[in-house]
Amino acid sequence: MGTRQLIALVIVSSVTFLCLVLGGGYIYVTKPELLGLARPPAHDSVAAPPTVWELQLGQLEKENAHFRAETNRLKDSLQRITTELATLRQQRSELQSQLDAARTALASQQHTVQRDSLRLKNLHILAEMYDRADPAEVAKILANAESSYAAAVLRAMKRKTAARVLEQLPKEKALAISLAALEQP
């Protein structure tokens, strides 16, 4: 092998070696993970400290995250309170309808008591009038009345007068009135 060939071989080898070294260095700097190495941190200890704007941006991002969390918590609380309010309104509505039904029942009961009291009062007034009337005339009136009504009138009258009226009634009607009197409280 001649000197020229040897020089050519050394030059080719040197160029190849330089290409490999430069290519490896380029890969090491730009994409070290291709060589199985970890990427170096973006800022090394010699890098400049963060600017005021970067610090404020970081602080604002933390505050923003805190406000988002607080907003979500408040939204959840609002939703819970809204649900509870709807439940309470429904319960109030149900209680109001129960109260209205109870008031209606009470008014009806009071009306019935008042009506019965008035009927009883009128019955006593009528019985007093029949006590003063002729027993034969009272018997004629009660002979045409319902047995339960006649029994109530006779019960409200004085016993002596009621007995005289009962004597004046036809036997069938007197029996019906007596049986009706047994069924009344």
C-alpha cells in the first residue's frame, strides 16, 4: 500500500470519526433520550432566577386554582341547599293541605254540633209547648210524625204529660214510638 492510499485511508477515517462524534454530540444536545439518557432540566443552577412576572403568574395560577375549588364547593352547597329548600317547600305544602283538611273537618264538626244543639233546643221548646197543650191534640200531631221524631219529643216532655199523649195514640203507633225510644241514646 502506498503513501497516498495510506493518507486517503487516514483522511476518510478521520472524517468518519468526526462525523460520528459531531452526530452523537448533536443527538446528545437535542434528543438525549435517543441515547438512553434523561433530559437535563430546563433551568440549571446557573440559569437566571424567575422574573417578577413569572412569580406573579405562578401566584395568580395558585389563587385561580383555589378560587375554582372554592367556587365548586359553593356550587355544591348551593345545589344541596336548593334541594333541601324544595323538600321543605313540598313538606310545607303537604302540611298546609293537611291543615286545610283538618280545618274543614273541624268546621264541619262544629256546624254539625251547632245544628244538633239548635235542633235539641228547638225540640225542648216544642216539648214545652206540647206539655201545655191538650194531650189528645198532641197525640193527633205525633200520630202522623216519624216514630224516631215522636220518641224524641216525648222524651223531652214531662213524664206525666208524655204518658197521657202516649195513651191517646193508636196502639201500633205507640208501640213503634216506644221501640224507637229504646234505640235512641
